[in-house]
Amino acid sequence: MARLILFNKPFGVLSQFTDRGAPTTRATLSDFIAVPGVYPAGRLDRDSEGLLLLTDDGRLQARIAEPRFKLPKTYLVQVEGDPQDAALAALRRGVRLKDGPTLPAEAERIPAPDLWPRDPPIRVRKAIPDAWLRITIREGRNRQVRRMTAAVGLPTLRLVRWAVGEWTLEGLAPGTFREIAV
């Protein structure tokens, strides 16, 4: 039976078990997960938070991480600005990035979610409003959601991956994980 670990990756943690090439040591998965033989299925940037899946099964890892399987990934995104219908419609159609157009995304404005405080907190500017979006994509380019929101004039302030396929962060505090049967 394959092992599958759901991990709530905190801000500032690398999505790998070792830190290669940095002059100072940064936090990695090994600071939180002492389960031998599991590897990340996909990744989250150091400045992103939320659900990271780890498994010991190569086929499951490919099904989760490979864009050709188009597994939906849902993000809660705090953006700078006041999202208008045109910006949300552009995200839903797909936006043109430097590496080509994205697939259409599901995008909607949501009330501020009840999340843990981020450490360090995001920058707050009194003269500029912010808002929360729920965005679901089915591809996984480098920093894709951040680049998509920037392309429609809404820079990302905080990015939390809430779900990958059927798996969610529900009940997982930052820095904790649970293993589930698959």
C-alpha cells in the first residue's frame, strides 16, 4: 500500500529535504517530517504556504504532480487591490504569461478565510485595499498563480494552497502532517 502524507507547509520552508547551495541553512521538510522513503509530489515555493503531498509511490507521485493529469489545485490568494469582474473573467478565460497562455482557471472573490497568522505577516498598505480569491488551476507552472494575478493587476500578498484533487488542508495546523491510506 502506498503512503501519502498531507503536510501543511509553513511560509519560508523549502519543498525539499535538504538545502543545497544556500550560504545559510533554511528550513526544509526534514525539519518537520521524519518519515523515511517519501518524496514531495510537486512543490510549493518557499514564500507560499499550504498543502504539500508526499508519497513513496512513483506512480502516485506522477499522477499528483504531472500537468498532463490536470489534477485541480485550489489556492486561497490574498491580493493587493479590489478585484473587478473583468480581472476575474480574465483569470477564468486564461491569461497570457511570458511562457504562453494559461488554461482557464476557476476564480472567485471570497470573504477573508479563517487562517492561521502568517509569520512574518504580509505588508499592509493603508491606502491600498486587499481582497481574497479562490483560484483553481489544472496545470503547475513555476509561480503560476502569482504570475496570473499580477497579469490582471492584482499582485499576490499571500498564497495558501488549500487542496490538491480531493485532498485538503482541513484540520492541519502549519508545520503538521497526517498520513492517509490510498
